[in-house]
Amino acid sequence: MRVIEPLYAEILRRNQGEGEFHQAVREVLETLDPVLRQRPEFVDARIIERLCEPERQLIFRVPWADDSGDVHVNRGFRVEFSSVLGPYKGGLRFHPSVNLGIVKFLGFEQIFKNALTGMPIGGGKGGSDFDPKRRSDAEIMRFCQSFMTELHRHLGEYTDVPAGDIGVGGREIGYLFGQYRRITNRHESGVLTGKGVNWGGSQARTEATGYGCVLFTAEMLRSRGESLDGQRVAVSGSGNVAIYAIEKAQQLGATVVTCSDSDGYIVDEKGVDLALLKEIKEVGRGRISEYAERRGENVKFVEGAGVWNVPCDVALPCATQNELHEEDARTLVRGGVKAVAEGANMPTTPEAVRVFQEAGVAFAPGKAANAGGVATSALEMQQNASRDSWTFAHTEERLAEIMRHIHDSCYTTAERYGSPGNYVVGANIAGFELVADAMLAQGLI
């Protein structure tokens, strides 16, 4: 549709140097032509222009002192993108790569991901270029306290509810929540999600993103008359999402043969020893090479490379953005891959996505496949609001229901708009319609 190209050119002009944000916007815009033709009121109301401009962008200084007393200054971000469906909701990422463009790409994706869950939550994202690796607990605590001292004034259970992301786990959420409680003099449990289970957190939240990704994959295979049982699975990453994707895939009968970190990857043909991986990564905070050393000679460690040259039936990229490139996709297709589901946010380049789609591989974008984390965060908010606590089994059952709903919504929407089996089209249009209809109903704001 002729409205798309000039609109995208204007977005590039107004958001220069933000490559990841440009990529995320382009990926959505390229799929919206059918809905804009059928719903011209979205064009007349300038819905896309309004959606691509965050409601609020916050950038602030985060000074802190290390254990030697040396002062460091990092930069903090929070992009509050859309609150039309509910309070801003999205994680905080602590990583040296964090900049405004990355936070905006993540926040933009979060709008549609959160809409797809069917939960009343808007889209936002935040973080800092702080690197928690090799920092002591005391240093991380001081950084988190400084970060929250500035951010707290913009948060609230009905305003903006952050969670964790890369570099922000239960430890960091604890320090952030403690500082929020100290400054505000309120035990407002619903202001952060990913909390400890014994102080307001949700059972299954730790597992939710990885579990949800695998549950979505199982639904894709089911729609093709297959299951995960007996499938050979390659997973990238070894953080929270990867670990629990491995766990759920194993529970459903798959054999997971890879995982990785920034140093390289391992191949374990017998299947990843999850207990050993958790001990190394979650307890010792070690490197993936240690897995090969401790597991024995049947495990191969490959330094400085990604996992995608390992043949598999199912690929789950769970590390970081743009990790799976066009040639990686061609290698996976030659190796017989049937399904790919993004556990991370935008880990597959547009060129790689096209390779999968042209080869008939079932491909699930992150906004659908990894929505289980934010969905369970919304369930945590429900429990906090009602002063309630649910069992692991009940929360996991709700998660499974939500992932089936997301799959079915993407599947039927793609069919309705003439792209059967295209989960990218289905996810983008289904999420967009929910948000756009709400924007129309609430007026020009």
C-alpha cells in the first residue's frame, strides 16, 4: 500500500541511527497492507504514525560506586510505548549493548506481544548499559538502588510495571523492589514482576518464557499433524529462557543437543544434562565450556561460533537479537529443520525469516512465541491485586491456555488475511488490530 513507504521513510528520518528499531518497524509494516486495505479508518486516524512514536521516552544518569570506591556513570532508559490496553509492561535489560534504539525496538515489539496475550497490559521496555558480569552482589545492589532512585517516579501498578530481561534476574528485581519500597514507603507488590515467590512473585514465572516458547512450538507441530516427542532440538543461549526451553522440550519427549553462550556452544548427542547446566549457569554463573569439561569426552565444545550448523528438527533461538542469519537458515533447512520458534526478541534476521518461509518451515516470531513470560507477569499482577497466591500447576495451566490462544489467534488471522501458515503475518495483524481498535475507541491522544 502506498502509505507504507513514505511513512517508513519518515520514521527513518526521525529516528536516525536506531537500526534495531528500524528493523522491528519494517518487519511489522511489511505485513499490514491487507488490514489497511480492509480497514481504511486506521489510515485516516494515523494509527501507525501514532503507534511508532512512544508515548514517553526517559533517559537518565545512573551514578554508582564499585567495591573499591571508584565512581561509575551509566545511562538508564525507559521507553513507555503504548498504554492503550493497560499499564506499560515490559522488562529491564542490563547489558553493555543497551542503547535507545534497542530499547525502542524491544518496546515496539512488546506492544503487539502483550496484546496477543489477551491480558490488559500495554507495551514498554527499559534498561541500562551497565554490565552485571563479574560484579559483586554489593556492586549490583548499589547500581540497582541508584537506577530505581530515578526510575521510581515513573512507575506504579496502574502506570508502568517493569520485569526482568537479559542481565536482570531475581537478584536484581529484589534490589530494585527494595529500593522502590524504601523510597515510596509502600509495599506495592504489583509494581514489579519476577519477584521472589515468598514476597509476591508468581510460581512458574522463572520458567514461563522458555516453557511458553516450547508450548507454542508444540502447537505449530500439532497443526501439521506432528508432536515434539522424539524430535531433535537445537537451542541457542544458556540463560533463563534457554534453560527452561530445554526443560519443557525434554518433558515433552524431545532430545535437546545444544546450548551456548558468548564464548561458543556445546553439542551433547545424548541430550543436555539439565541439572549440570543449571548448576553451572544458575548457581556458579560459569561459562558453557565448563559443561564440556565436566560432562566428559562425548560432549563437543566449539569456541567462538553459533549453534546453527548442528542438524536438528526444531530450532529455538533463545540468546539475543540478530543471532540467526541467512546462511544459518539455509544450513538449518538443508539439515531438515521443521520448525523454528524465537525464544529471544528478534533473534532471526529478515533474510533468514524469508529462507524459512520459502522452504515451508513453520516459523514463529518472538512476539508470539516468547509471550509466555509477559503473560505470566500479568498473572503475577493479578495475584498481587487480589492478595492471592496460586500453585505452580495452576499457573502453568493458565500459561498453556494463553499460549494455545496466541497460536490459534495467529493461525486464524493469517488464514483470514490470505496468508495461511504465516505466523509472522498472523501475529503482526492480530496484535495490531487489537491495539488499533482500542486507539480508535479512546480518541486522538
